Amino acid sequence: MIDEASRERFIYPFKEQSSYSTVEFVKMAIDYFGYQPEIIQTDNGFEFTHFKETKKIHPFDILCNELGIKHHLIRPRTPRHNGKVERSHRNDNERFYKYLSFYSYDDLKLQMKRYLYKSNRLSMQTLNWLTPIEKRKNLLFMASPQ
């Protein structure tokens, strides 16, 4: 999950890709960021939405409704509409998955936690060479009553 304003990210590995793990991931991300987003934008993967018209409400949408979060689906087959996420996946592959070996699921979680810490502290040209953590601090400072 990527915060739109600061580009700060939250990542966590699950053993399976499912609506259940997506719901758990969102809860974990809210705890990590310390706030609840107004909108979550996703692609049309089965972990976010039903493929066919149905009267059933998807578990992800149930969570969003319970929390008052708007769920915005991008148009099918348009990954460019989720460019920040696609770019972060590419960076993760180049900086993390490509060069490391994981000895167990617990080892993956540990190494990913370290990687997340470091990646949120890399300066970004799009943030005028601030890190996502620095950008978030600046945004919080500007939003606080003076």
C-alpha cells in the first residue's frame, strides 16, 4: 500500500493471495500508517473484487464499507492507472527479490521488514529529494495547528 501524498509504503508477505489476506493486509497497513485512508484504489484482481456480477458483497468491500473507505477500481487491463504501485513492484524486484534468498517464511518477513524500513528512507526525485518519511513529517507539521 502506498500513501499518495508521501509515497510512504507498507508491504507484508502472505502465504496466499486471497480476499482474506487482503482484508488482513489493509488492517495491518492502517495500524502501520496510524490513520485510515479516505480512498483505496486497486486493480480488478480477485482479492479486491468479484469477477462477475453477483449479489454477494466482496470481503474487501465489506471492510471498506465498515471503515467508511471508498474503494476505487481502475479500469480493467489498465495497469498504468496504478502506476505508483506498478513502479514499486518493479523497484521491489530489482532491489529485494532478485538478490536475496529466503530460508523460511519467517526469514522473508524479517528481511522484508528491514527492506521496508530502508526503502521508506530513500530520497525520491518526485519528492524533491526528500524521503517518504521526511515528506510525511513535513505534511503532518503543515497540517498541525500552529
